[in-house]
Amino acid sequence: MTGEDSGMASIPGDLVDRVRARLAGLGVEPDPDEVVRAVRAESGALHGHLDLLRTARLVREHLAGAGPLEALLASPGVTDVVVDGPGPALVDCGRGLEETDVVVATEPELRALAVRLAGRAGQRLDDARPWADGVVRSRDGMAWRLHAVLPPVAVDGTCLSLRVSRPAQATFDRLVESGTVPPPAEPLLRGLVAARIGYLVVGGTGSGKTTLLAALLGLVPPGERLLCVEDSPELRPAHPHVVRLVVRHGNVEGAGGVAMSDLVRQALRMRPDRIAVGEVRGGEVADLLAALNTGHDGSAGTVHANSPTELPARLEALGALGGLDRAALSAQVAASLRVVVGMRRLPDGRRTVDSMGVVRRDVHGIVVDPAWRADGAEIPGRPAFEALIAGAVR
């Protein structure tokens, strides 16, 4: 995979610094028109309208975007962009990491890019705090999950990882047509939503959890009101009544943050019929279970777990981070969660609904009984799943 431009080397001299200084002196934002005017004023060496516009775009990418990585992040199909020390950027388009011809040539340039992106995510990144984790939001509505580590912690140079958060807008019918939802799973999933059963969608990184959740939320009757709470704005279900609340991370001083638990509390006061909570990665699992356990039947969420049967162990690990012991976790799960849907990314990059399970509580805690598998195997838990849906519908 190639990039259209390879970074600072394609911009004349110290033009970026001079444009930045000019815009700062004028007190204006680096919007496209202002950048074009500043580039025209600062560079007498440019000739021709197209040359001016191209250079202005590159300068703006370094001022307000992701610099030389901008074109990669905007490329269709790209889910991740990583740079492991000075050198070529790598992308993941569903086939594993691939090298590109976009090069961040020097450590100072790579470090400056990481520090600037961390600042836009409200994170501090310097020698005193050599790592940052946050969400960068661009002016055109895109969002990137940022992680960066500086030397000497990163031995071979600054490591920068950006995960693209693309809006999940596919409809359920489209997922059926594409094969993401196998035909035997379609009636089960439709019944799950119609029966207002609480469920979680699980799977590994990039398996399509958010895409499936958004599609399932689109099956909710149009007269109901959906409240979506997320760390990064990805859920965009095809539904007429959706309110989206997004976590805000604190600034470099740690002030101004709005946590997921705060948003769940606000969502409960906004007359929701169903609540959906985006992927949780830590102690906020307590907020997810709180949302599922508020009497709003049919609420849902996503959790990173390799399969439905592995969810109990995953919830216990996350619950410990949130201060929930096994007994408290089991009680909350048993009171709110009934079904787990598993997503899987295949070696060729395709994503599919792989399995489903029914949640029950026994003397040892929470157990997920397999209820359906994409390979067509006979599963003992299938009758319980169908009975659960039929009983809830009635």
C-alpha cells in the first residue's frame, strides 16, 4: 500500500513552522482557507494554483491532522496505522500488517507527531510521562484511538499506534446479504431484539462487534428511544430516535474529564427505552452492567472476549478492576444479561457471527452455555435459547 505523500520532506524548508507562527500571530484556526493564504504569503517559491493547493494541504495535515499518516488513515479499509520507530508506516487492512511507502524519516519528526497528537487527545506525553492513550478527533468527524510510547521506554524509537474508528452504519439486511450474519443466525438475532432480551456482542479486535451491535439496534422498533454511550463515537444505528453520548478524557492536568459512569447516569435520566454501551476495556464494566441492570429490557453492549464461553472469565477480570468481587459480578450479570453473541474475523479478513450462548448462574458463578455455532454443529443449549426468545415474546 502506498501513500500520496511521504511527509515533511515534500514540503519546502521550514514552511510548516513559518505558517504555524503566522496563524498564531493572526489568532486564527488552521482551516483550509487560512492555511492557503498563509502558505501563499510565506512561500514565494510556489508557482501555479495546483502547486499552492497541494502544499497547503500538506501543511494543514501537519498542523491539524496526522501529518504524513493522514492519507493512510483516510484510506478505505484501513483499520490500524502503526510506526515503530523512524521508518515506514505499517497498515492493517484486514490481512495483517503491511508496509507502506509513507516514511517518517527521523526520530525528532516522529516524536513531534506523537506529542502533538497526544496533546489533541488531551494527554501529556513527555520524558516524565513517556506514554499516552486517548482518542483524537479530527475536524471532519473521524476519530482515531491513539497510543504512543517514547524512548527510552521504547528502545528503538517512538512507537505510535492509531486505530481508526469508523462509524458503524451497516444495516442488518446488508450484513445478511454480505454473509456477516449467516442465514441460520438471522431469525435468532431478529428474535433476540424483538424479545427485548439483554445481550452482549463479544469478539476479538477488529472482529466487527460494533458493526453488528449497530445493525441490531437498527432492528429496534422505531417508536423506542435509544441511548448510546461510548468511549469513541462509532455507533450510528439506522434508527429515528438515537441519542449518542461520548466519553471526554481529561486534559493534560487531568481536569474536565467525563467518565462512562457519568454518561450512564445521564442516559438513565433521558427517557431511554434501551441503552447500548460501547466496548469496555477496564473497570467500566461495572458501568456496562449497571446500564444493563436498570430495567430497560433489550439493552446491549460489547466486550472484548474471544468467544461467548470465555466471557465469564473476561468479566471477572474486568470486574476486579472496577471493584466488583465475584459474588457482586455474578448477581449483576444474572439479573441483566441473557444472551452472548460471538463475532470472529476470518483469516481472509471477512467478519462473521460465529456463535451464540445463553447465560446462566450456577454455584460457581456465571456460565455461558453454547446455543448456536456457525459450523452447524448440534448444540445442547439451542432449545433453551429458542425457549428464551419465545417466552419473552409471549
